[in-house]
Amino acid sequence: MNYRETLDYIYQKLPMYSRMGSAAFKKDLTNIRVLCEHLGNPQQHFKSIHIAGTNGKGSVSHMLGAVFQTAGYRTGLYTSPHLYDFRERIRLNGAVIPEEYVMDFVEKLKPLIEKIEPSFFEITVAMAFQFFADQKADVAIIEVGLGGRLDSTNIITPELSVITNIGWDHMNMLGNSLQEIAAEKAGIIKENIPVVIGETLPETKSVFEKIAIEKNAPVTWAEDFLTASHQTLDTELLSVEFQKQDGENIIAETDLPGIYQVNNLRTVLTAIDVLKKRNWQLADAFVHDALKQVRPLTGLGGRWEVIHRDPLIVLDVAHNGNGVAKMVEHLQHLSYRQLHLVIGMVKDKEVENVLQILPSSAHYYFTQAAIPRALPATELAQKAASLNLEGKTYENVNLALQEATTNAEKEEVILVCGSIFLVAEVDKAQYVRSPNFARA
């Protein structure tokens, strides 16, 4: 099989969450263990850092990846889902896994795939582990796909576990209370392995404390370790001044400018402090340089990603209540005349909860991604209308964005959000190549 045929095989042959939803989620670790044992347990041949959480885990993973790269470590990075290319999921020092490696890996495993019928995610995780082992990675940053306890990535014994936060998402699989969701995420906490908790709520902190005590895992609470005292925000840079418990001030800047990145930055800086105490050589100069160029170092997209100016066009993968609330908070820090909001969501999200957060003053363009899980634009528009959010429907995101661009004046904002799959379908090239766009 060539590369395209290989992708078609794993997309169509294997249960895939983006296509099927919860039916593709395997609620045990049997298949991933069988796959990795067949491969010689590659996950045991590199050191790792494990990242879970409702929101922010992708940004935290990419930030840490950038820091380790800049510090000279041979750095693997596993994240999901991808935006544009399957290979984005598996990177080494920022470069995506080669097509030939993907083809060879799937071809060699086809007999076992046919026998045990793993999910798409299980095969992808096994591929990442094998690639990092083959490439002799010094460290791999491993992002949890969904939950934690039963996620396929949860067969590693990391140097550090990180849980960014807990919010309402995937309740049909993780539980109907914040305590239940927190317990699933806390499933990545390992015996005697330190854990950093980025954000807590009264309902979740006791869950983390209990499981950490049971596992004898030292806990560092990022909210206690660092306090954000001042922040400066523009369209492509976020600068935050933090104060440590001992009174020392730290200034951190990142090219991921979403206001929600304040919490992610705090989590990353706390994690780095813990890692330094475990003898990882992550000098302050490396950290400073890396955080200012996370996008070019790691290829991260879709997090307050500016693709055009005058009007300002932004892509953001915010898709649940917590994420969208932070996105709206970010908008409140900007000065603009009118907001044009291009939105599409999937069926298994708390759609009404998200819509209630959005501003009624915006002009809306309702659409859907080209996946079976997508909520039809007409249904989304009906739900929105009941909340006084008015707009038209469009067959796909590019038609919606084209209309928004036609309607928007200079000094206005167009924001595309609601689903990572929707953002992935945006034809960025025609906007990025526009004479109205020049990166700072």
C-alpha cells in the first residue's frame, strides 16, 4: 500500500472516534498491551511525560515539547487529534513522522490488526511508541487522548504526570459529575511518580489528593506554586508576570496568545520546576526562548491562530463550555467593532451550554464539519435561535468563512470555533497568502 492507501486502510478498517464517537472508545488496555508486547514494549525504551486534562493538554504538551527541544533533548511529541495531516500526531523535534514509516509500520502489523481489531487510536499510540523508541528519543511528551485511566497511552511509567484541569466534556464516557471525571483523569497518576495539577475546583481537589496519597505520588499544585500578577495581551503574543511562593517574579512570554494560556503557562512552568529537581537540564534561557516560538518549533495550530488581518480572522478549537468561556473572555480583552462567529459542533457535546456562553451581539454563520458526528448546521441554528443567536446556515466552513469575510469590515473580528474538525477544514492558504497578512 502507498501512503494514501495506508491511511484509507486505518481510517476505514479501524474504529475511529472522530467518525463513530463513543463506540470507538475501547474501555480497557488489552489491545494496546498486546500491540506493544508484539513490538517488544517500545514504551519502555524512552522517558516520557504524560499530560491529561479537559482543556489545555494539547497546548501544555506542545509548550513542553518546545522547551525540551530547545534544551537539546531529542524530543518526541504525541498529540491528538490532528488538524490537517495524520502525521502531525507523531513528531520528533518538531518534524512529523515520515510517510514511509507509517506505511511500513501498518504493513508489518496488518496480520495482528486483522486478528485483534484494534481501534484507530490504539494503532496510532503503538506507532508513536515504536517510532520514539526507534529514533532513540531522550524524552517523549505524551498527550492523553480521552480520559486517562483507560486511555491507550496509559501504559507508560512517566517521569512526571500532569493534569491541566477538569471540566464538563465526554460525560457519556467519563462520568456525570466532576468528581467522576477527575477520577478518570487521575488514572494517569502512577506509584511514586510526581504529579502536577494545573487547576482545581472544590469538587476535584479532594479526588486528586486521595488518589495521590494512595499512589504515594508527590503532588505540586500549580495554583499554589505560581500566582499570575499581571498579563499583557495582543493578537500574537501573551506576556505574563508570575510570582512564586517565595516572592520571586517570573516573566513568561508565549506566541500562543489566548488568554486561557495563562493557566497553561503556569502549569508548564510548574512542571519544569519539578523536572529540574529530577535532574532534567532545562535552563531558564531555554525555557524563555522556547515559549516564544512554540508554533514554529512544534507545529501547533488552532489555538487562537491568526490567519488574516483587517479583518482579523482567528481559528480556535474551543469546543466545550470551559474552553468557549475562556475564548469569550479573550474577546473581552480585544478592541473591535463587530464579531462574526463561524461555528460548527458535534452531536455529543453539550451544545446548549456552549451556545449560552456566546455573545448575542455577534453575527453568526452556522455550519458543520464533513464527519458523521457533526451536528447539522440547521439543528445548530435552531438551538442558537432559541437563545437569541441569529444567523444563516452554510454547507461547509469555507462557504461560511467566505461569507463572513465578505461581510466584515476592517477593525472587525471573524472567529471560527466549535470543533477541531471544523477548524481543520478551513482553507487557510487563501487567507495566509493574502497581502493583508504578514506575521509579526
